[in-house]
Amino acid sequence: MTVVDFLKHGRENAICADVLAAAMGTTPRGLRRLIMQARECGEVVLYQPGGRGGYFLPSNDPEAAQREMQAFYHVQATRCKHGLAALAPVARKLGVPLGQLELDAKEVP
């Protein structure tokens, strides 16, 4: 079974990471790896942060699914922008051109 088999459709059915990890017999770190693998295979696994948050699949209702995906996109895009902003001063010190950051690079010059 994959992580998608454990998820339900719609934000209202979000499953928190601890519960989902336990159901899958893995750790929260292992769960994040499994979710990333599913996403790399083209699955749309959404996450809602906060106390009532968790992982879920887009709603079966097209309009609700659109809102859920937009909300996820916005949160993730903001996180990425903040992460890149945190890397910028380090990149400058290392002499890495900011326009050429490689997010999956294993080593830096």
C-alpha cells in the first residue's frame, strides 16, 4: 500500500502526520519521504498546516479541490521563498551566483 491508499479526499478529512505515520508503520520522517515519493510519481498530496491540519487528497468537488490546491500552493510557495531568502547570504559568502542555486546539489564549491 502507498500513502495515497491511507488518505481521503477533502481538507475536512485531513489526517495528522503522527496518526498517518502510525497507521503506515513508519516514523514522521519516513512518512515525509513516502509523501515526497508519491508526489514525485505525480500524486497530488495536499497538506493543511495547523491544529486541524494534516495530509489529504483534493476534494471530489472540483471547486473545493481548486481552493484546496491553491491554498497548498500558496503555503508551499511562501515557504520556498523564505527558504531561498535564508540561503541568499550564505550563497553570497560561498560565491554561489544567486541565479544559479541548485536545490538538489549535494555539495557546494
